[in-house]
Amino acid sequence: MVDNSPLPPEQLGPRLAEVYAVLGPLYRRVARLVEHDSPRNGLSIGVRAVLERLELTGAAETVPQIARALELSRQFVQRMVNDALEQDFVALKPNPAHRRSSLVELTEEGRAAINALQRREHEAMGRVGGDLTDAEIETTLHVLRHMLAAVPETEGENSR
């Protein structure tokens, strides 16, 4: 029987470490599937993250804004934007607020690519099984959000 009382820190830490131990391999598997089964060869997990961010916000953003939101380095995001530009998934447009930092905008081709990838991913995730309930998924998200909030950002992340 599962105990519903809060765990003391000496038990909570090891239990949450189990969650993290499952998340790493799961993330890497999904990343490999995304890269292997992308709408076009070359849609890396990094390009996907940029496209998904732009699709989520529905607005053009600068590379530094995207980097902050994704908690990635500006340099990495710039490389991913360059890759996405080569595939016509994004376009650059002038930024009235800052001459040297263009706005990155999702193109129709980019929107189609990310939407197709998300549809395939949702179909695959829909076959997970296990009779999972909405309440269980909400609990999982609750735990993961607490874990994310509790893990401190590393020094220098604001300079990303």
C-alpha cells in the first residue's frame, strides 16, 4: 500500500533521484526518435526546441530570449537558429528594439514541420498504455515542477 503522507527529506531525496534516473534515458530515447523520425532529415532536438518555443509563444523572439526561455546557451541557440534558417523553418526580421539582435520568426514551413512532429509524437505517446489517469499525469507534472523549481540554476546562466 502506498503511503500518502509527505516523505521526510532522507526518504524524499532517494525517491526523487529514482525519478531523475528514469527521466534521463527517457529524454534521450525520445530525442533519438525525434531526430530519426523527423519530418525531414536534419531536424535535430535543438532545432526542434527552437521551433517548438516559437510555435508555443506565437511570436518572434531574439536568440537571447529563446536561450533564456530554454535555459540553453546563446551560442547553442544561435547554431540551432542557423540550422533552422538553412531549412527554411525560420526567418530573421529586423528588431525595432535592438539593431544587432534580429527577431527569429517561425515560417509556415517551420510551423508545418513542428506540428507534424508533434502529431506523430502525440500518437506515439497515446499508445503508452498502463491505464494512466489524468490525475496520475497531473501528479507527475506536479512532482516534476517541484523538482525543477528546487534545482538551482548554475552560476553564469544569466549570461547565456
